[in-house]
Amino acid sequence: MKTNIPWEELSPLQKLIRSRKFWLMVLDVVISTATYLLTWLTSPELAERIIWLIGAWQPVMVALILGIAHEDAAEKRELPAIYIEPTVGETEE
């Protein structure tokens, strides 16, 4: 059930629950932890390599979250577009 409550009227917890950035972070933590633990339990000698692999993917997740934050900030600003009509063919006499 989706409600159309304006963003400004939501509590901080409701805003957090609706945040794409929050859920991406949670998903990243869950997948990274599960990958490490499964590797550590099944093949401990590969655990160090898996830690490196998880660390290598962290900048990608951070970039994705920052990109979404940038989009959200641009939407909240909602600066009006100003269009200036070009004056073609005008000459001074």
C-alpha cells in the first residue's frame, strides 16, 4: 500500500526507509558479509582474496550512492529553467 504523503511531512525514520541510498547500503553490507562468510566457511584459504574483491567493489557502490544523492539534491532544489530567446539577425544602426 503506497501513500502519497509529501516528503516534508515524513518522519526521519520514514524518510530513511524510503531512501534508495539506504537500501543500497544495506544490500551492499548483506551481500559483502554473506560472500565473505560463505567463502570463509567453505574455503578459508580464499577468504583473503574475497576480502580484496569485496574491497575492490566498494568504490562502485559508493559512486552509485553518491550519484543518487546528487540526483536527489538536484530534484529538491528544483531551480527554474530560464530560457533566453536568441536574437538572430539583429544589427545596430
